[in-house]
Amino acid sequence: MNYEEQVLNILNKKKIITTDEITKLNIPKVVLTRLIEKKKIERTKRGVYVLLDSFGDEYYTLLHGINDAVYSYFTALYFHNLCERVPLKYDVTVKRNYGGTLIKNENVTLHYVDENIFDLGKVKVKSPQGQEVECYDIERCLCDLIKNKDNLYFEYVKYAFVKYYREEKHDTFKLYKYAKIMGLEKQVHEFMEVLL
């Protein structure tokens, strides 16, 4: 199997390939250029390639190569099946000093946090298209939503909390641990009393 066939074979299985992956496989990067010229693949972002006319994985592509960004709020709840609908914008949390390209993206709602809590609750999950992405766990999302609650989204927050507590895997200890770290113990307790 030649290099082009190897790349196409990977893309048929995974839908996405990165320059890092082909470098690890000792495939010359010029192979990607040739496949683009032959209109077999397209570049969706620097270092990310998909088959031509395929949808790829917008969640993976958006944050690929951005080290200090993680899916959060309603986008993360969507990954955890605690959101009633697909979010209209991508919710992404970044460190307070972030100054990268996501700032200009109209489809992204950025949330800024201090560095000391940025990694709190960060996990890897599969996006709806099957690629591994980083997002916050359920308990972190719930704390974030309480911290930044907005009356416009109360019904969505309520839905997430109620569904979370109906599932056997809910972890109240972790929720209160995060609330303590984030200085939200009182707010979480009050919110729980209202809902449950």
C-alpha cells in the first residue's frame, strides 16, 4: 500500500487525520498536498484533513491544536446527554489570559477562568462524530452553570440537574467538592433545595 492509499484508508476509518499522525507513521507531508490537488481530501484547519465532501468532526477540528481550551457549559452537557438540544454555539472555556483565534469566531461563546481551576473536572469524551475531545465533567458543568446562571437559561439548567440526579452515576460528593473549590457551596446548596 502506497502513502496515498494509507492516508485514504485512515480517513475512511477515522474521518479525520492530522499532520502529527502522518508524521508518526513516517508518511511525508507532501502526500497531503498531492491528495488535496487530486481533490480527494481537504484541509479543514491547519494540520487537520478530511475526505472531500465529508463532514469530518467540527468539535474535534475547532479545538485541535489549541492547548488551553476545553468544551464547557451547554456543549459539554450535550456530550454528557444532559442537554435537550444541540447548542447553537460552541461553549469553550479558556484561561483568563487567552488571546488566540477563538476570540474572533462568531460561533464560539468563550468563558474565562483563573488558571487554578482551569483543569478542574477536565475529561476526555467522544464527540457525536466519534473523535476524542476534552470537555468538563458533569459536576463541573453544573457548578459553572450555577456560578453564571442566567434567567434565560434556567429551564435548561433545571433540566440538566433533574436528569443528572435521576441517573445512578451522579456524584453528589464530587459536585460539592467542586462547589467548595469554586466558592459556590451556598449557591449549589440553595439551587438543590429549590430543585429537589
